[in-house]
Amino acid sequence: MTSPLNLSSTLLDALTASLAAATRSPEGVAEPVALLWTDADGQWRPLVPALQKACAHFYVLGPYDAARRTGPAIWLKCVVDRTLPDLAPPPGAVPILYLPGVSRQELRAGGDCPDLLHPLIELQYRGAVWHQKNGRDWTVEAFMTSEAALGLDLSLDMRTREALMRALPVLATEPIAPLRGRRLDADDFDRLSVGDPVRDLLGWMSEPEAFQARCDTARWEAFRNICTREFGFDPDKDGPARAGDLMLNGNGKWEDVWRRFRDAPRGYPGVTELLRHARPRDLLVDRARQPQVNDEQEAQLRYALEAAVAMPHEKLCARVLELEAENRDRRSWVWADLGYSMMAHALEPLARLATLARSALGGVSLAAMAADYATEGWRCDRAALDAMNHAKSPSDNALVAKVVRALYAPWLDKSARRFQELATQNEAEYRRLVSGVKAEPETCLVFADGLRFDVAGMLQERLEQRGLRVKLGHRLAPFPTVTATAKPIASPAHAACEGAASAEDFNPVLTASRQPVSASRLRDEMARHGVEILDADETTLAANTEKGGWTEIGRLDEMGHSLGAALVRHIDVEIEAIADRVWALLGTGWTRVRVVTDHGWLLVPGGMPKVELPAHLVATKWARCASVQGESSPNVPTFGWFWNAHARIASPPGIGSFIVNTEYAHGGVSPQECVVPDMLVEQGEVALKAQITEVSWRGMRCRVVVDTNAAGLRVELRRNWKQADPEGQRIATAKDLGSNGQASLAVERDDYEGTAAMAVVLDATGRVLDYRPTTIGEGQ
């Protein structure tokens, strides 16, 4: 899913989030041309109208009806290829093709697939298919119970399954939160299906014709009577516009209608338009109920920000803070939940940036300035990244980028110039402050490429949320702040390296062999000294820990060079990957994990100022550093190469760049490039204990007893204990471990009897804490 579901999230929210996630591609992989949704039994068909309202790019296989976005396979193929301009998906949107009555296996059968479906076969390869991790179609039951989706606890008897399907259209717009934390059965779903006047009224207001079409004469008359008696209007005589007017101006029962809409607005898209055209009767009507007020303030905010960009820096900071005070309340309005307040959301990190950017970093020494940046200064960088990541549309993204640049670049430049001034005054101090990383017993070093300090702060938050103990310190990276120079210092092999005569490629050599240092030679050197070298995806139990370990992860630097300012969209995924790696290492026997990096970076939307440097003065020129040729004297600051102080490196002043139109770069002298995180991660104060002490069977029901000191654990049965593809390995639905340390799991398929399985105990994140082999149906 794209984001965690909140308390008011509905089944429809979860579906649209899951579908959106299925259309995303990893960096370097082409975007799918379509997302295929196969549904052999047509279980999801009742939700088609709601899904088509929620997704303008949702199309259905069926009889041709362009108005309803329904048609045969060849028509769907034309939609995907955008040969039907009037029906083409919005630009940049991946069309979702819902295929009721079609299974994934049919499409994969190729030549044996029914002739009418042949146009869709090749879309499996150019597009993506929405399915479970085990490759099966998403059924309603699977989506409701899977931890990868809603994760509800359902009774799996026939009555419950039938009641669930009856309640599906209603469930689509009801908050999921009240259904959590208990076993759901047929009665729970039947209660949802019973008439709810407020829900029915909102459903009618959103889709009057569709609602009335679903009612027979008796039900429609009953609905009219309830509306007349409880809400004071007649749907036949007054119409939806009158209902919108009453809801906006609110009194009596209409307050309940507003609250229900506010709790689940995505389920009633038509209501927004009714409120947009309704007019308040007096000045006391709550402005938060008026979408047109929000629209007007969004437009005014955009205009105000465009005008503010030209202001002097101090006035710009003050103006952004004024706009925040005027607009902050709109982030709590229902329109923000519907995506109509994007600039109000972007204003929050912009206001943080404006507050922090008023005063540039300073210090009486390099050590003091580095400590100041590592304590608080990085928060300004964090605010800039957060602001750039909030805007969604291209126009809003461009506007926010301009505001970020106007707020951030002056602070960034002043801070860099002060840091450069201190480094120029005392190069020897700088060199003393650069310390190499050492191997330590029981400690695995995780080298995260290009982990800037503010990103490390985000990582710290993510790790602490998982209950880990994190200490975030800092080091100084060697100059120039490029991987070739800085990575050896971040490894236990730095003592085996020394400088070459020339700094042309910024690469030291191994003292023993005089070969240039490379990633593989660094690893070989560490291994020779007993350091355990782990592959990027290696999760085996720690064995040789006396000399410590080493593993590498992360693509932040690689993506920064290729994406520029667009890097901000990918940082969260990288942080989560590093957090997963640290978590896994602590779970496989390492006492501590130390996260280190080589260098930070500058990220300036719109590009860094161009600094001229004649090519004949340098042997190598990168954006933020250049190797000086011979005895040349370029008109920019120069510093000694860390590995050989006699070799001089040119660095642009402030946040300048030797290469035009550079948004992302490193190699220069600034707190962002030079002050790097050094993070030590350990398990929490009390080590989590969970050990399976008993597995017993009574028929096809398994009883698992766990000795633990933790709450919130779950138990399940799998074919294999490993975490890879747990959905495909699962034999019985996961159950919460009771306060007595026991859980009972039922295996529903008789053909599993006598087969080998694993009882597995899991924490809240799905990490395997213990496992024990068993045989299904046999006494233990």
C-alpha cells in the first residue's frame, strides 16, 4: 500500500491504495502500460461503480458501453494504447483493467486462452497483474484477512463468507477501524447490511439515480418517509441540491450526516459537488464545510507564494510564516483528506524551513560547527526535503521547488562559506577530525552509500519506532567528499590504504600491492583481517562475529546523480530498506549494528550557481571538486587531498558548481557533504524473548504454546519458516497469541493431513522470532 491506513480508512481506500502500489515500478524499470485485475468468480463486481468513481482510469471487461467504461478485450486494448482519445486515461495514469470471470491462469495459458481474450495476453508482459504474493488472484476473503492488505480476523465458515459478500457494497464505504481487534462472523456483516438512514441518505446524495435504481417501490417509499420524518425534506420533491443545502447549513439530524461524511468522504464522491454548489445562509456557517472556500484559499496561497519568491530572504521567511498561520487549520478539514489542499500540506514543511533558514550555521571552529550541524543544523535540510516531497502535480511541484530554493539556497550558501572559511584557516584541524572506522567484536558495519545526516535522522526515527536503541553520532568525511576518497575511511581497511602521487581520480592505493582501491579489494582486505563479509541480501545466522562484520546497502547516491531533485520521491523507500537490513542483522545474532557512510551531498532544486574554472588548470573536473593540474593556481579555494596533502583539490565557493544545471552533487566542502552520520543500533532495553515450548494437535486443530515476555505476537503455520513469500507458505491463518501464551490454529484443507509444517511465532512487523517443525494432524 502507498501509506498506512488511518482510523477512517475504508475497504475502498485500501483497494485503491493496493492498486496504486501495484502500478509502481522500481527505479530503472519501465512503468507498466496497464494493470490487469483478474477475478475468476466476479467477486469484486459489486464494487465496480464505486471504483470507477474513485479511479478515472478504471475500465471493465464486458458488453460495450463507453459511458460506463466497459467493453470487450479489443476495446480495452485500444484504451491501453490510447487510440481512443475520448476514453484514454489521464496523462501519466496507468489504466486498471478489471476482468470479471477471467482468471490469471487463463491469460497465462497463451494459445489455449479463449479467443475473445487474446488481445489481453501480451499486456501481461508490458503491464502488471494485481495479485497476492503467492501469485493467486485477490479474492475478497484473501484481501480482508491478508496481513498485506486489511489483516482482519474472519471466521471462515460458509455463513460468514455469504454475509461478507452480501455486505460488500456497504463495507466499501464503512471505516475499517471498528472491525479490528476481534473475530468477525456472519452477524457482524449482516448488521452492516441492515438499513442505516444516514448511510442511505449519503449514498443517495452521492449517486441519486444509481441509488433509486437499486430500490424497489417499497424500499424507496420507506426511504422517502425516513427522509421526511428525520431529515425534514422529500427526496422526490426537493432533490439532491436541497439535501446539500441542508447538510451545509447543518442542524439537528444533519449534523450526524456531516459527521458520517467527514469520517469517510471517499465513499460519497458526489456529496462534495453538492456542497460545492450549496450556499451558506449566514456568516456563522462553518467554513470547513465549504469546499469552494478551500478551493479559493488554495488558489490564493499559490498566488501568494509565487509573489513571495521575489522577496528578499528575510521578508520571504516572514511571509511564509504568515501564510502558514492563515492556512494551517485547513489541513484538518475534510477536503485535505480528499486531496484538495495539497498546497496547505506543503506549507507545513515550508514553514519549518522558513523558521530554520533565518539563521545560517556558524561556529568558532570546525569541530564546533560540525557539532552544531549534527545537533540541529540538519533539520533545515530535512525541512527542504519534506517540502519538495509534498507537492504532487507538476505545477505545484515547480512552485514548491522555487519557494524551497528561495528559502534554502541562501542559508545553504552562507553555511557552506563559513565552513569553508574555517577549513581554509586550519587544514590540519580538518585532517585531525577525520577518523577511520574500526572493526569491533559482535558489531556488524552497515555501509549505506550517500547517507546524508538528515536522512540518517529519518532512519533513526524509523528504527526507534521498531523498539531499537539508537545512538546517532557524527564523523567528518575526508576531502574531497567523493566515494573514491571517502569510502576507504568508512571501512576497517583504511589502515591498509595510502595516497598515490596524483589525485586525478581521487583514488588511494593499497599499500601492499599499490593497486587502486576498489569496493571488491576493500572487502578482500577486510576479510583477510577476519571481518565477516555479508552479501547484500544475506540473512543467515551470525557465525564469525569476533572480528565484526561488513555489509553494504543503499542507492541514494546513484539515484541522486541520475534523478537530481526527484531523488526526494525515493528516499523513504531507501530508508525502509536500510531499516529492514539493520533489523534483520540484529535478529540473526549480531549484538550491535553500526551504520556508516562515505559522504553527504547538496541538493538544490533548480541547480547550483555555476562557477567558472578553466579546463587547462585542472586534470579532472567534477561538479563540486577538481584535481589541480601541476602548479596551477585556480581562482577558487583549494585544499590538500586527504590521502596526499601535496596534491591540491579545487572546490567551488559556497554551493557553487563547476558544471552547469547541477541539482545534486558532492565532493565539495560544506556541512552537508562533510559531516556524516555514525549510528550505533542495539536491541531495546529488554531483549524480546519468544520460544515455542509446545505444539500439539487435536484432529486438524493445532495448539501452540509460547514462552514470551512480549505482547502483540502472532502464531501461524507455514510450509517453511523463512520470511520470503509468507503468503505463499501459509497453511493456516495467523492468530494472535493470547495472554496465556497460547494460540489455536485450524487447518481447513484435509489434504494437508500428514504433511510437514512449521509452527512460527512472529512479532508485529512479521519478523520470525522462533519456529518449530510439526506434522499436521499428528500428536506431538
